[in-house]
Amino acid sequence: MARVGFYDDPVFGEHDAGAGHPERPERLEAVRRGLRGAGLDEELVRLAPRAVVPEELLRVHTAAHVARIASGAGRHVRFDPDTAAGPRSHAAALAAAGAVVDAVERVLDGSLGRAFCAVRPPGHHATPGRPMGFCLLNNVAIGAAAALARGLQRVAILDFDVHHGNGTQEAFWRDPRVLFVSSHQFPYYPGTGALDEAGEGDGRGFTVNLPMPAGLGDAEFRRAYRQIVEPIGRTFDPELVLVSAGFDIHRDDPLGGMGVTAAGFAELMDVCLAVAAGAARGRLVAVLEGGYDLDGIAEASAAVVGRMLGRPVPALDAAPRPGFEKLLDAYRTAHAKQWPVLK
């Protein structure tokens, strides 16, 4: 079994989004608790992050954005009604992005097979020029850009957070080297991610959005990922897979409206690994995004990391809700021109 790295550091707990904010340090302790409770922590290679360097940031973000985030170092700053930073948030953000880049480098070098980055602040809403949605720097996008800078030609980003990864989408909107697939509750924050948002120019078709109504659970996610995401991903045949692991699709999450359980999270990671089974040779880096129910985070973390370590996927016996096939047909119709495998 491939060595699985686990990135964690006290600096991630020092990011301060403000009193009562749902994106709180206890989220990371919930991840650790879930891994301990499942007996997984001793199987992981524990690694500390390194700080990302300006060149790595500027592959994704504008210089003005990088300067704006840096301006909050040592003080409390509110970037928008949802997104705030404390005195150590800048250091945490640099370490979060650096953890993902380091994980990508180690996976590509072969010293790790896979990695899970338990980082905060999260990143997938941060656009090239704007912090938003609890996110300061786009960790996954920075990791993907690092892989491209090393010469990779095909990188897949699979995002199953309950919210659309608008920042990641914007970063690679015109880039055919990056397949970005996002399943998300819709309509919902941030308002992007409609079915017809598919990229532009050479990147047309390499953005794949799967907007979903609230209330979907294991059975629906399984069908969508097995029948839409996996065929597209295998056809693209990435050399590396990055996963924006949003645990706010858990059935108990206070900010989401989905019904995914531990078995569903294991199934989602199994699909991600299936996409990585070709040219990527199993190389995968998963990065924590959302998730705000602490017990739900613990349960989802154990399921996702357990599957990365080779634990089996629990059986899923539930049937999709009536009418779900119509949504799958809509996905096929929207994406089959670029991806004939869906026909």
C-alpha cells in the first residue's frame, strides 16, 4: 500500500476567523479525533508544512491579492462579512498552501503515494484576486499550479464540498491542462456553478459542474460520481488528482443541506482513487475544505483517509430518490459534447 502523508501543524489552529465563526480551530481536532478513533493515525506519515513562497502564490493569485492578505499579519482584519483574519492567520494561510505544494512535490517525487492535508483556512472560494467564503489563499489551485510548473500536462481537481469551488474554477477557466469537477448544492453560496458553466477558449469543457438540489445522500452521490465523474475523470486520465474534501455534505452539517454518511464519503474517495488509477499511478492529494459539525468531520475524515489507506468501502444499499435519473440525464446532455463517454 502506498505511503499516505498527513499534514498537520499547530499554526493551523492559530487562524482566527472571529468569535462564534463556524470555521474554528476545533475542526482540526475533530479530524484528529476521527483518525484516532478509527485506528488510522499510526498508519500515516506525519509531516509539517513549509511556508509557500511568493512565486508559488503568484502562479494563481494577483500581486495585489497576495499583498492584501499579507497586510493582515499581526492584526484583525475583515475582508468581507464572512471572511476574517487574526494576527496569525497570514502565517496559517501560507502554511496551508505550503502544505499542499509540499504534498504535491512529495507525491510526484515518489516519497509519498498519497497525502491528506488537514489545513485551515480553507481555500476553494479564494479567487485569483479576492478572499471570500472563509478562504484567504486557494490551497488546491496553488498545488495544481505547482504540479503544472513541474511539467505535468493533466491535473484533475475533484471538489465535493457542499459549496461550489468558484475560486478554483476561475483560476483554471481557460486552461485545458486542468479538469475541474465540482458537485455542490445549488442554488446556494456563492451563487456560481450552474450546469452551463464549462470554461472558455481552450478550457471549454474542462470545467464540469454538477449542481445538486438539497437533500441528496449516499445513493445519489454514488450514482453521480460513478456515472458522471468517474467516466470523465478516467477519459481525461490525469497525471495527478487533487481533492477538495468538503465535509459539509455530511448529513449533520449545520451549513449544508445534504445527507452523506461515512459510507458515502468512502465511496467518493474510492471514485477519486479510481480516477487516479491510470497515468497518475494512484497519486492523489486531498485537502480539507468545509465541514462544520465536529462529529461529522470526525466521521468523514476517518472514512476518506481510511479509503486512502486501503480500507474497504462499506456497502451502499439505498436507492436514489425518485426522479434522480432526470438529473443524471441533464448532466449527460450538458457534458457529453466534450465527453462522449457519457453518451
